[in-house]
Amino acid sequence: MNIDWIRDLCLSFPRATEEEVWTDDLTFKVAGKMFAHTPLIPARVWLSFKASPEKFAELTERPGIIPAPYLARAQWVALETRDAIPPQELAPLLRESYDMVVAKLPRKTREALQSPKPSMRAQSSSRTKSKRSSRKPSRKKKKPSR
């Protein structure tokens, strides 16, 4: 298991993005919220991700898995080695991390993640149409009769 495998897996999730937030670190996000993080250079931990409270307690009891530095109170775990969790077990844990982050997003953002990504042209024309249709027709005021 290597960073390319992690990258391919995380970017396979709907609308997931990658970003180099800190120098030599790769962070995977959905709607601007982190769900996984890995350093690109040798470091104390190899991969960090969000876990449910139950999984957090279960995973941190295993060798090679610790509460993630700086993120443990948010229920993140960190793998100290690449073989701390086998790939077939890690893949669903990363998807669960992604799903937990998506579940906390505002409803409109979640709905936007599920819809097909519109083009910029389609977005601008739909905005223009909605502005036009929401306008009330202007009425001329009647002059009071004497």
C-alpha cells in the first residue's frame, strides 16, 4: 500500500479533492472539509482519518494506531506504519470517514454533492433566468384623480 493507492481511493469518492495544506502533506477534502491526511515525506504517522467514536476506541487499542496528533478530540486516528491496517480493511474506513464528513455538511451542500456537476455556463445562465423570473413586473403608479 502506498500514497498513490490512498490518493486513487480517496479521489474516487464523489467530489473529493486533494490539497497540499501544509508543506509536504496531502489532504483529502469534500466541500472544503478534511476527511483524510497523509504526509508526503517520512513522518511519525503515515495516514490520518476521521473515525466514529466506536471505531476510534477500537482502532486506537491496536498496535501501530494512535489518536491523531492535533485531531484526536475530533475522533481522528493515525497510522504509524503502512501495514497497521490491511488495504481491504482500510478502504471502507476511509469511505466511512468521507461519509461522516458529508453527513455533517449543510443540506444544500450535500444535495449539490449528489447532483451532476454543472458547467460554469449552465450555472450563469440559470442564475440569470432565476433573477429574471423572480422580478415582479413594474407597475406605474396611478395619479390620484381630482
